Amino acid sequence: MAETKFTGTIGRRKTATAQVRLMTDGKGDVVINGKPLKQYFPGVLMQQKVLSPFETTGTQGRYDVSVRVVGGGITGQAESVRLGIARALIELNPDYRGSLKKLGFLTRDARKRERKKYGKKSARRSPQWAKR
């Protein structure tokens, strides 16, 4: 039995971390935390976000993807998976770098939630001031 060759990368967004394995000689199956893509992300927008690196490079159905994603919400998880897939595609074929970079798929979005400060109601909101 032949071993399947895979490329492993990590994608992050907010507090979500995705460990992505891109298997060569695949049929286009995407499995996230043991569930198929359509079951894990029922929303069409999130499915498009995850699969957008394949559409950009024209490699739909060429690779199988296995993902383990932890933390964050659905948007953070979807964007971390997208970053992981884009990085894996670059490792397999460096020619894809230009098209993926142009759309911003290789840039790690570093924006995170700002922490709450003492004396405030939230990160920046102050208690309401009353004159009397």
C-alpha cells in the first residue's frame, strides 16, 4: 500500500488555530475535525472562504484536506483554515504565491480582541458620568 504524501501547515486567526494537512493525489475531500466541510461549516459563505485558495489557483478537486481546528468562532476558524491551505499550496507549488498574495490569503490577520481594563465597563467604555 502506497503512502500518501502530505504537506502540513498551520493557520491562525484571532484565537483559532488550524493544523492543515494537504494530501496529494486526492479527490477534493475536505475534512475538518472529523466532519465533512458542509457539515462543519453549514453556511455557504464560510465554505467559499475555506475553498477560495483552490479556486484562485485552479486546483479544485486535486487535493484532499484534513484539518484539526481549535479555538475561536466560526469566522476565525474558517479564515485560519484558509491561511493554512494557502500556505500548504505554496509549499507544493511556489508559482501560486503571486496570485494568493494578491488576494491577501498569505497575510496573517493579527487583529485580536482588546482586553478589558480595570475601571472601565469594557475595553474602552467608561462608566457613565452623572453630574448629580
